Amino acid sequence: LEEALIFEIGTTETTGVDLPDVDDSAPSRLGKFARTDEIGLPGLSEPQTVRHYTRLSRQNYGIDLGFFPLGSCTMKHNPRLNEKVARMPGFADVHPLQPVDTVRGALGVINELAQWLIKLTGMHGVAMSPKAGAHGELCGILCIRAALEARGNAREVVLVPESAHGTNPATAAFAGYRVENIPATEGGRVDLEALKARLGPDVAAVMITNPNTCGLFEPDMRAISDAVHEAGGFVYCDGANFNAIVGRVRPGDLGVDAMHINLHKTFSTPHGGGGPGSGPVVLSEALSPFGPLPYTARTADGVVHLVEEESAEEFAKEHFGGPLQHFGRMTAFHGQMGMYTRALTYMLSHGADGLKQVAEDAVLNANYILRAMEDVLHAPYADSGPCMHEALFGDAGFEGGLSTLDLAKGLIDEGFHPMTVYFPLVVHGAMLVEPTETESKAAIDQFITAFRSVAERAKAGDESLKAAPYYAPRSRLDETMAARKPHLGFIDPE
Amino acid sequence: LEEALIFEIGTTETTGVDLPDVDDSAPSRLGKFARTDEIGLPGLSEPQTVRHYTRLSRQNYGIDLGFFPLGSCTMKHNPRLNEKVARMPGFADVHPLQPVDTVRGALGVINELAQWLIKLTGMHGVAMSPKAGAHGELCGILCIRAALEARGNAREVVLVPESAHGTNPATAAFAGYRVENIPATEGGRVDLEALKARLGPDVAAVMITNPNTCGLFEPDMRAISDAVHEAGGFVYCDGANFNAIVGRVRPGDLGVDAMHINLHKTFSTPHGGGGPGSGPVVLSEALSPFGPLPYTARTADGVVHLVEEESAEEFAKEHFGGPLQHFGRMTAFHGQMGMYTRALTYMLSHGADGLKQVAEDAVLNANYILRAMEDVLHAPYADSGPCMHEALFGDAGFEGGLSTLDLAKGLIDEGFHPMTVYFPLVVHGAMLVEPTETESKAAIDQFITAFRSVAERAKAGDESLKAAPYYAPRSRLDETMAARKPHLGFIDPE
Amino acid sequence: MRYLPLTDTDRGEMLQSIGASSIDDLFVDVPEVARLDGPIRDLPMHASEMAVEKHMRGLSKQNLAAADAAFFLGAGAYRHHVPASVDTIIQRGEFLTAYTPYQPEIAQGTLQMLFEFQTQVARLYGCAVANASMYDGSTACWEAVAMAGRVTKRNKAVLSGALHPHYTEVVKTMAKFTGDEIASSSPTVQAEPDNAGLIARIDDDTSCVVVQYPDILGRLPDLAEIAEAAHSKGALLIAVNTEPVALGAIQSPGELGADIVVGEGQAIGVGLQFGGPYLGLFAVRDKKHVRQMPGRLCGETIDADGRRGFVLTLSTREQHIRREKATSNICTNSGLCALAFSVHMTLLGEKGLRQLAAENHRLACLAADKLAAIPGVTVLNTSFFNEFTILLDGDARQIVRDLAQDDILAGVSLARLYPGVEGFSRGLLVAVTETTSEEDIETLCSALKEKLS
Amino acid sequence: MRYLPLTDTDRGEMLQSIGASSIDDLFVDVPEVARLDGPIRDLPMHASEMAVEKHMRGLSKQNLAAADAAFFLGAGAYRHHVPASVDTIIQRGEFLTAYTPYQPEIAQGTLQMLFEFQTQVARLYGCAVANASMYDGSTACWEAVAMAGRVTKRNKAVLSGALHPHYTEVVKTMAKFTGDEIASSSPTVQAEPDNAGLIARIDDDTSCVVVQYPDILGRLPDLAEIAEAAHSKGALLIAVNTEPVALGAIQSPGELGADIVVGEGQAIGVGLQFGGPYLGLFAVRDKKHVRQMPGRLCGETIDADGRRGFVLTLSTREQHIRREKATSNICTNSGLCALAFSVHMTLLGEKGLRQLAAENHRLACLAADKLAAIPGVTVLNTSFFNEFTILLDGDARQIVRDLAQDDILAGVSLARLYPGVEGFSRGLLVAVTETTSEEDIETLCSALKEKLS
């Protein structure tokens, strides 16, 4: 099972490509910058390369191998049609700066995807270019800031619920805001009265996740939005949990002003071991003029426009009836084209009816797990009604010093990826389970059996869990040592 | 690790495709044959399907995962460029009966590959259509029979060395010949004098493998051919071991009349867990007119022709100056196009220089293993000089009732696929090791270490080997039970 | 060279360790006359991946891909949509680069798949047992004829005239060498297959009757009637199917009394590929015939720990054990194509297969009706599934060639299949699948209308 | 629906087991105003794989793929041949469908790869430590500026005028919100970059100087000189590289004194993809700056049994721990693009990378010489790697548009990059890689000759 590092098996003289030998006597325009020293990059022949990475891959777990009950991360099936489409030459082999007449189809993909996002969310415009969820969040908050600045006052405070994703406060802070927490009710929702009490002329925005990170829908969402708007602020919605309501509920109908959408969560572009993601941000009418370049927006005539630096001025004049208001550019080129093609392919496959079914099956699966587990595990909000697409549990009742982490590692030995642990912070030893709609009842039943068994061991104080996993490629790794003496690259032995 | 059968997890109501519902009221031209009963085919949704087969795949061993020292089977690296090329629409998405003007490129592939095969073997023509090695063998023997019949006498006997592949006698018998064995010398070669003594007017052909199945080159090959030709017979060469000499020695120079070439061995089309293969047969000038349809042949003007039923008559008249002599058709359509594209891609990648290096590295690797093992394992022909691309060992000296099979299964626990065992039959407990040229020295050194260790255990009579493997997805399977009570398909539980 | 891991340093070290002074020392047994002084002449030297890909792409582009045409070809090879996940799965290195599963402990992936495949094929064909696949439909057809000889101890096969002509040729070619007697004829170009004529040819020496279903002209012969006639003479009925999708809409040959069912499986999962590799399917209705079957068989068993597992079994029939007494010289199956078939069939499931068949039939009926409305076109068939024969007022083969210039691949002319046979020049086989759009049908109709007016 | 495994039977059973009478019971918390009575209107219903593929293929075909053109575009995105095995590997389900490796025991594949990737990038850049990748080059550039602010406790960044204009825009946009001061200008259209002008702008408040190498016009600025000037003022040098292949031929920024090296890694393994996803590279020359780095870092450690293993580490810098005090709000890297880069780089190895760079440079020199010989064309650069600027007697942008009609993608006009900037209308950036054939170069030259005559 041990696979050596490429630095241990490759040499600088080995290569897996066939290219002409370097002719040192050839004329050069490199001047004094020509490289003469050794870089230290090992090469492998093609058979060695394929074997190295194939063997490495087998030390990974993925959706193709089993169930990933990761709350807030929506690990669903990745259709291979999407991969095939993304590799079509007209998408994969075009340069972002080709003359626009040679990329009408690529722009068509962006426009079509933008229309889908706008219609699915009931919003007015969408900024396509953000590279990932957190980047999209930043985009949304910057839009809000730009809109407030245009009114003459950026304001100072962003309100964030205690249970928010860590990116929310980080984003607000980056945009220059002070973050204040919103308290939660006993039922795990935003405390509407407390929120109303805090609203005022200094509050720029409320960042809310709905369904929230406890897996619950905010029933007061519309009231919250109305209150915030009345106080002159904006509502930012974290779209990480959009899978629970896609096709069934439109955030625009709830008064949301901006929401990022993780294409790699709700719309099934692959996580790829940590990216690339894609985080378009849908915008209300009030915020649409302030989105970054390039962006798309639907105008009164129903047409969706792609706007870049060059045409922005003209577009703004014609359609917003005012001066240029975009807040700038967040990335080079047009964003994550490769993700757009995959997401659009996924949407077209499911259609409006299929996406509605997605939300329904995702929520059904989560409630099924919630009810199958609540007699074994502490389920803090189980009494307040159905959950959305995630079921939340806590570690109350664990014995023998066993922790949520031990339970998680125990699940690995049962053949499952662990759930999200210690999040949200509002529940002690939290375990957030999100089954998604692409798991079969049989797979979920298997998971429940395994989850119950490990949970019972945790409650019985089964010591052996502390050293789990036993059947993984590695036993528990020493993360403290890694951080204390960081060893972040291979060092050639003397 | 247990993966249920599709019949246990699927249902006839589940499907992984989206097609319109059946409209029973639609008009039909099926008459009384319309199907009404249930077929019993389970379906799975796409996520379930991908997971089922991904999990199954992980119970397999393949070249991508490790070394396959399989004698006579040439398991080498399968370049992914070949896969990419085979999937180009002009090859993958064309019908075999399209008008020839719409498939000029496909015919070009066949012609180009035929030229390569002819030049690499120094032969005159090639029958492309055989579907696999054994099919090619049959083709070669049928050519010989047709040529002899054209002379008025098909003759009765085919001579085959004791060490031949089992397909050789099966093929000869199929073509209506009686099989007689040729004895071997102490040094593991064909006994030239004994062969000469047996030759006569009843001998249609000699089927020889060169390099032979003991991994040795037949130094008398040219003399054998001359003697056979003098006696009015033909020389068939089993091309399974062509990898040892490709690019370095041309069978045509040794007097061979027909030789099949396993594209999936020497030219790296993937084995795919047991096929598809492809077995073109190169032919001498004497045999070329007798090849099956469709086929290609180089004529005096240097052009390679593709000949089908329609044009065969005309072609024969023009280029062979005689009547139609092909022996018929061995398969529908034109043969294994998907394998041709892969093989041609591989040949173009290596070129004449690369293929020569292939043979040299394959032979070097085999000799390296032979010399590294001969002090531990009985190597019957090691004293007679270098081997070719395979090293042969026997079980002499094993203790405690341990067998070659036990050693083979022990190698599985070391992370290697076993070598070919109990073949050739002429060596007791034979182990035939073929490393191929695509293994690195490091991989071979690892193998030698493991092989020596298991061999030493076998010689020490280590009982534990009898129950090996321990670390595979399954322990030893009961093959006797499988054959005694054949259970060849899933039966629904009552 | 990118596929060769040995470095010159490695080579030197290895030569030294085996005591050879140069690589030539290892080739001393090669006769002088056959020693070459360098790379073989007239062949190019090694090339980069980019250069090779470019060359092959150039050859690929000289072909008219079906996707770029209005496409109506069948005659034993059918174009269907293959889900993208099928190709992803067969490209898994563990499937693609695996060897024949002779070491079952580390080949359960291939073996379980084959066990599932055998079950799928047996059920589709209405049979008891299917094997792990053969080269293609035509060779499977010959193997069935040979098997019928072993079972009945007779050697006269009666072939329906409406059997695919390539299949007929393969059977005849092989029979020449085994001495089997083959009775065959050309198809009768009539609305219904000539069952009576076929039945009349069965006698007491007949080992088997071979009937294609649907037949080469797309018609549906009454297998049950033929089965009865064959059985009454002690002969076996071999049914041949070249379009497995049809069996989602029509009764299986096994149900109708066929003893051996063989066919081409390419239509499910495999693709056109200019004719190969394809997938031979082979099944027997009665379990008692299993030991006479050719080809590999996968069976269930248990391992030393009592867990279910699968192995290749009954290999005593095969050449590597029986040598010259084997049931066949076959030693390869179409493993990867069988995997593609099995994955696609699993994605379809019964529901999907029936929907797919219904959609094929619907579009074929639509096409037949539209074509029949064109002056100068007659639809021959009364019964068909997704392929039928039309007769044109003109030379069908020339018309096919002409239409190809406009990227219309109109079908397979009977003259292509039966070159030189009298009276077939007007015939054109037209296949319609779910990949055929209604627009494609319009395109074909307009072109024919113009051509024939 | 093919991606949804639940059957209606399953749904019924599950609703019953949770005590809900219908699915609507689970959505009771949704306010009335937001309840929809059915699927969202104006959107199509679900479609078969075949139909969707056809639709997307139609959109794809409306684009001119680089392979079908004589192609000379660069300006931050380069077309190189990516070996087929790279794509095979990144499509392995275990890589493609894996989550961020927060559970290291079952993510060693991704983690070991990232550790190797970090080492490759660090060596290529001449740095001590690289991170596990960022979104792309432009965002990595901004992160570097922000990091320089944290390290120096200053907030004035001096940007070279010859930094890619999109990168400049991104930095300026972000700085607007953080309050950083950004000094930038347009490039001077001269044979050599204006190092002196840049150095003159560095003062005691400068946190960093940002220099692209090779720069947006393809020129090679003297990094060592700028590094010395920056360091003498207590500022950091941030080097930006958008063509990693160049570093196979020219000295690394780290060696030349850059403190932070960032860049776009797309050229190796990733492909053009109309601009994304791409691969941000980020490295620091001095280990002491590691704790100020943004993004994920993978480190070596041991497991409970003492075996080597890898984990994400130093995450106390990151948002999910530090929340509003994090070094960056980034929580995604470009994992799969990093894998593609690492596989391609492993296939190349040092030898292949140097050969690849030499071949790029050889062809670029050839193209420059041929273009220089055309009347009406002036080659601006004295130094370049595989991209250089030419000045045309005409409106370069219009010429590019015109040539595109004939499938010649001649390059990126300076007017496209700097719309409306005075004096840039004649400028055209021409990139040449190993994928450019000598025939392509001839095609471009002939077309320009004709256009300018």
C-alpha cells in the first residue's frame, strides 16, 4: 500500500514525453536570463506515471465509491455526461480572448446558465465570474457595499447568525465591516425580535443561511427581509444549502438581495478533492447594477447581456439609465467556463421538474435519517418539526471520554465517509448529516445501520473507537506534529 | 468489500436513462410477436450504476496497478493516447457498410497498419480480419490448407512441438489435420534432426513458436524452414512471442510462411479482462493469394489493396494473374477496427527505433530476472545461454508438498499478479515470467525481492503458503465446486 | 521514449549484473541471415504524442461520422446512444488493463461482471445459460452450428436465406474445412419470410436450422413454427439476433422454442466502430447442453472463508486443457465489450429497454409511413422492428452513393450485401433508432423524393 | 429521472416511516408567499442524455476551437499539448469525486499528490514553500499583495505597468475595499521594460513591488535589479508568472530575489477552457513567511502506526477556524487542476520541461524572424520567451477580427487588453507554442502580408 513520492522514484533524466533534444547552439532571445542550474523536477515514464497516480487514487474515498453524508457540502453524484460535454472542443479548446464572433456558443452557455440561475432563484441579475463559494460571498457583500456607497454611506456593521459558515464573518471583515452575531431561538432559528431590535442605520446587511446550518428553514425569512429592507440594509443569503429548496422555493420570493450558488454543490460539478468550484451570485434589482465585470443581467426586454469592461459604459447608460456602477473585476477572464458547461448540462438533464424532485428527495432522505436516529443520538431540533436536507445531532450521552471525532473515525471503518463534525458551533459535538437526493434507500438504510451501531458504541464508551480507523489506508494521523514542525515539501536526502 | 449483484439491488422499475414512457396504444408493426411478459432485467439509477461498477473494478488487478509477469501473455502498459484515438468520431462513429467514399480514412488506417505489419515481419501480405490470436492461427492454417488444396493435396499431418500453446493443436485439428508432436532437445529447442526425419509428403505444416514457449530463440529456425519447404510443407509461426524480437528480427527472414500477431500483446491494445483481441496474420508470397476476405496485400507496384467480395475477382485476375483463390470469410465486416487504430497509434509512437528498443528492453529485463533468480529457483535452460523475453523456472526443490500454484498465490500477497504457471508442460511445475519492456528497473527489483522471498518459503516448506492469498479480495476459491455444480447465472430467490 | 522506463544507466547496470557486454549478446541465437544492422528501413522513427494524435486525427477526419449525417444504416450494426458513464467505467484501469481472470482472487471485478452479464443475456434471450461472450455475432453463429453438430451428431445445417450474408459466408467458410454440409439460399424479397420453404428443407439429417430474428430484411419470422418443424425432425433451432434492442419489444427466441440463441450484442453499449470489436452473444435454452458450449463460462462458488465468489469454470471444454479435443479453438472473449453491454443494460433495466425499443419502433413506423408516401418507393415489410426494406424505382446502390455526397447515409443497399444477385438492385435496408431525429427522416424523404422524381 | 435512485415505492415507505402524509409536510416552514404550485415556469422539463448532449454539442460547434485554426493567442492563457494520460488520471472517480481532504485517513491520494505538487511548484519558482493552489493567477496576485501588507505592515503596492491588465484590475478592485493604495500605470510600449521607472516609484511606504516575468508584452524584466531596489526600501518583490513553461528556459523568480512568487499554472496540464477553471500558484522564498500565506497547505506527518502520511496543516490561518480574523476568506483551491498540473509535470520531468521550453522558444524565434520580414510589421521585443509584441501598420484589433474569418486566430490585440488606451491600436501580442506548426506560422505571415500590402 505504500506508494513512494515522485521525488523518490523519478529522476531528472527520465521523461514521459517525446520532444526534440535541446539544441544548446540554437539562437536565443532569452538574453542573460537563460536557465543553467538544475531545477530538481523528477520525471517518470508514462507507465510509471499512470501507475503512481492510479495507486494514489486508491487511497482516496469518493462519491463513486460510497456515501458521503457531509452536511453543508452536498456531495452528490457527478454525472459523466457533464465531463464529456466540458471536453467538447468548442468549450475546452477555446481561448478567453478570441474575437467574440468565434465564441458565440461559449457566450451562449454563460447566458443560458445565467437565465437558469435567475429563474430558479427568482432574482434579477447574476454575477457569473466568482471562482468559488467564498469568492461569491465576497462578491455579494461587495455589491452591497457598492450599492450603499452609491447612496453615500457604506455603513459599518454586518449581522451574522452564530451558526454561520466561517466564511461569512471572514468575508464581511474583508469588505471592511464589523461583524456582530445574531442570537438564535431555542428552536435553532434566527431570533426575529432580537434582529429587529438591532437593525438601524449602521447595519449594512444581514448574512443569513437558509435553510440554516442547523438544517432548518427560517420560517420568518420574509419578515426578516422586510425588516432589513425597511432599515435600509440588504439581505445576503449563503447559498450553500440551496439544494434543499432548488426548484421548489425561490429565494427572490423571500426578499433576498444576493445569494451565491455553489455550482459544485447544488449543480453537481465535481469537488475534485478540493476544487475547482464556481460561485455565481444572483442579485436583486437593487444590486444588479453593482455587480463586477464581466457579468450578465436581464433587462426589461427579457434579454440577458454579457457585459465586459469595454461595453460596460454603454450598457449601463442604455439599461440602467445611469453612469457605470460595477465595482470592478474579481478575476481574470470570464470565470469558470468548465463548471458552467457542467452545471448547465446538469440543469438541462433534470429540468424544472427534476430539480424540484431533487429538493424533495434530498429533504425526504434527511428526515428519514433524522427519525431513524433520534432514539439513539441527541437530535437538538428534532422536536421543532421536520428538518430540511440535513439532520443535526449532538454528542450528549457519549461515555468514556469519547468524542464526535471518534464516532466519525469509527464510521470510516464501516465504509463511510464521516459526516460534517463540530459544525454548526451552536450544538455541542455537532454532527451534520446530509444525504442528498442521489443516495438510494438501500444505501441510506445501510448507513443508518452503521451509524446506529457506532453511535451505540460511543454511548457505551467503547474504548476501541479512540484508535479508529483500523481499516483505512492510514490510522489516525498526527495533525499536531504536522502543524508544529511544518514539513511542506520534499527535501532531498543528503 | 462485498458488492451485491445487480439482481439483488436493482428492480425492473428502476432505470438510469430518461426515455419517453411506452405508449401501448401506439400503432405497431410487431404483429403477434409483441412482448408482454417480464424479461427480468434489473435496472439501476446512474449513481448506483457508477458506484456498483467502480466498486467491482477495485476487486481487480491491472497493469495500471502493478507488475504482471505473465509469460506468453505480454501484459504491457496501455497508452491512453490509443484510447483517445480509438474514440475519434471518424473511427468510433462510422458504420462498416457506409459507402467507401465516406470511409477513406478508416481504410487508410487498415492499409497503414497492414504496411507496418508487413515491413516489421518482412512478409508479403496480411489478412487483417481475424478477431484474436487463436482466430488468426486458424486463419493461417486455413491459408496453408487452401494453398495445398490448390496444389491438389491438402495433406494430413501438422507437426507441433510439445511445448506449443494449446490453441496450436486445437487449430490444426479444426482444420482437419492430425497433430503429431515434435520432440525437444535437452536445451529446450526443437530437435532439428528428428523434425527432418519426420518430414514427408503427408506433412502439411509445422507450427512453431519462436521465441519458443521456453523463452528461447530457435537458432535452427532458418534450417527448419528450409527443410519444411523442401518437403513441400509450410511453416506456421505462433506470433504470441513477437514482442521479444519486434523491430530487431523479421520472421520473413527466417522462412516463416504465416504468423498471427496478437495486437493486444505486442502492440499494446488493452487486454480488457479477456478481450477483445485482434490477430492479423502475415503471409508469405506463396500464401498471400489464399487469405480470407476482406484482406490487404502489397502488389508489385508497392500499393497495398483492400479486397472485399465484390472486388476480389478483379483483384485476383490483375495481381495474382489467376482465378479467385481466397478461402472465404472469417467474420462479418472488416475486423477489429478499434484495435487497429490503437495498434497503429502505438506503432507510430514508437517508430522503427522505438520498437527495436522494445524488444531489447523486454529481453534485457527477462535475462535480469533469470540471473537474479537462478540460485534460488530451478532454471532448466539457464545454462544454455540467454533467454529471450521470458524466464522459465521449475518447482524442483519445493518442500512440504508445496506447489507452483502455492507460490503463485503467495505472490499475490506481495502485491503482484502471479506469473504463468504450469506452462509450458515440458517443465515440471513450470513458472514462466515475462516482464515486458514497460517495467522499470525499480519495479523489477521489487518483484525479484518478493519472488525470491516467496520462493525461499516454498523451498522451506512454509505451510502458510497453502492458504495464500491472505490479502486479496477473496481467499482461495473452490473451483472444483464451481465445475461440479455449475451455477452460471443468478437465480431469483423464491 | 515515453513508454520505456529504463534509462541508459539502468541498461548498463543490468547488462553488467547479468554478465553481458552488450544487448547483442542476448540475441546470439538469431541466425546471421536474420540479423539487422539497425532499425527496420522504410518505417518512420518514434514520434511525440502530439504528432501521432495529429496524424490519426487527419485520418479520422477523412471519414463521414454518423453524427454528422442523416444516418439510416443497420444490417447487423446499429447506432444507439451510449450513456457517457458506460465509457467512463470501461476506461477504469482496473477493467481496461486487467488480464483474463485466471487468478480469481484478484479478478472478482471482471468475474462478477461476467456472471451478471451471462444472466442478463440469458434472460434477454429467454435461455437458461449464456456464456461470457464470443468474438462477434457471425463467429458465434458458426460456433452454434458446430455445437449443434456435436449435440445431434449430424452435420447438415439448413440456413435461412434471410440470414445475414456475412454470417452465411462465415458458416460456409468454416464448414468447408470441417466437412459440414450447409444448405442456404438468398432471401426471397417478399413481404413475409418464406417459412414454408425453409421448413421444407429440413430433413432427418439436419443438425440445425438457422434463422435470423428479425431477419436481414427486417421481417419477423415465426420462430415457433420453425422450432416445431425442426424438433419434429430431431434438429435444433438456432436463432440469430443482430439487434438486441428488438428483444425489448418482441418475444425472446428462447420462449419461442429456439435451442441455441446467438447474436451480435454491439447495439447495446459498444458502438459502431467500423465493424469491430463487437460482441458475440451465445446462450442455450436447456441447461443440459452447457458442456457442449464453446467459449468461457463464469460460475459462482465460495472461497476458503465461505464468501461468495466467481471463477471461470468448465474449462475442461477449452483448448488450453483439451488441446486438439477442445469444443472450439477460441481462447478470447470480448470481455470489455461485454462490460460495456452489461453496464448499458444495467442503466436501461427492463423499463429502459422497453422504452428504448418502443421509441425505436415508433420512429421506424413513422419513417416507413413517410417513405411509403413517396412516389417510386415501396415498403416491402408487413412486420418489422426498427429496420425494414424499401424498393426504389432506381438503382438503390447508386442512389445511396449519391445521397452520401450530401451527408445522407440512406441505408444499406441489398446490392452491397448481395453483389451481383439478380433482382436485388432496387432494394434498400433502412434502419431507424432513437438517434434518428424526425428531421433526419424528413431529410431522407426529401432527398429521395427529388432523386426519384 | 436517471440521477434519482428513489422509486415512488421508496418515497411512500419513507414518508410513512417518518410519519408524514406527503412531501409538502416537510416544507411547512416555507412562508405561503414563497410556495410554488408546481415546477418553476419558463424552464424546460427533464431531458434525455442524448437530447442534452445534442443541445450542448450545438453550442460547442458555434465556437472556433483552437485546433481548427492557426492559433497565436496567449496573454495569460497558453495552449500546450496535454498528454492523454493526464485526463485519464483526473477522471479517476477517486480523484474527481473526492471531497476536500479533511479526513486524511481516507484522502491520502489527494494529500500525497498535493505534497508533491507543492514541492514541484516551489522548485519551479525557486522558492522554499508553495501552497496547495488558489483559484487562478489573478486572485493569487491579489492574495500576494495582501500578504505583503501583513508582512511589512505597509499598505502601498507598486504595480508594474506591464502586469497583465486583468490582474491589475483585480488588485485594484480588492484594494478599494481594504483601503490599500495601489500605484499602477499602463505598460510602456518599448523594446525593454521600464525598470528604472518602476524602481523610481518604490518608497519607504511601499509594501511590495509587483512585476510580471515574462511581462504582458512578452519581455523579460531584470528581476534581480528590482529585487535589490525593493529590498533596500524594506519592500517585498512579488513576481508574477503566467507561463510556467517559460521557467524551463529562464531563471526562476526565487533565484532572482523575488520574495513571493505567484502565477497562473494553466499552461501545464489544464488547457484553455475559455478562461477557467485555472490554477493559481503561490510560493514564498523564505520559510519564515509560511504562517502569513493564504490558502491550503499540505504537510507531512506520521500516523498512529508510525507510517508516513500527509494532512492539511496550519489551518489556524484559515477562515473555518479563524472566521473574521483569517488571512483570507478563501476556502477552495483548484485541487483537480493542481492534479492535472502535477501529473503533466511528472510526465515532463526536468528533461521534458527543458525540451518543451526550448521547442517553444525555437518556434517563437522562428515566428518573430518571419514576421519581422513582412513590410508593415515591426517586432517590438529584444527579449522574449514564447510570446512577443508586434506593431502593425494598421488597426491590430480589426485585423485580428478579419483574420478570424479565415480561421486564423492571430493573437491578442493590445486594444482588447487596454480598450481605449492611446497609442496601443497597432500592437498585437503573438504567442507561439509547441502546438504551433511551421505551417501555421506561414499561414499567419501570408495573411498579414496580404492584409498589410
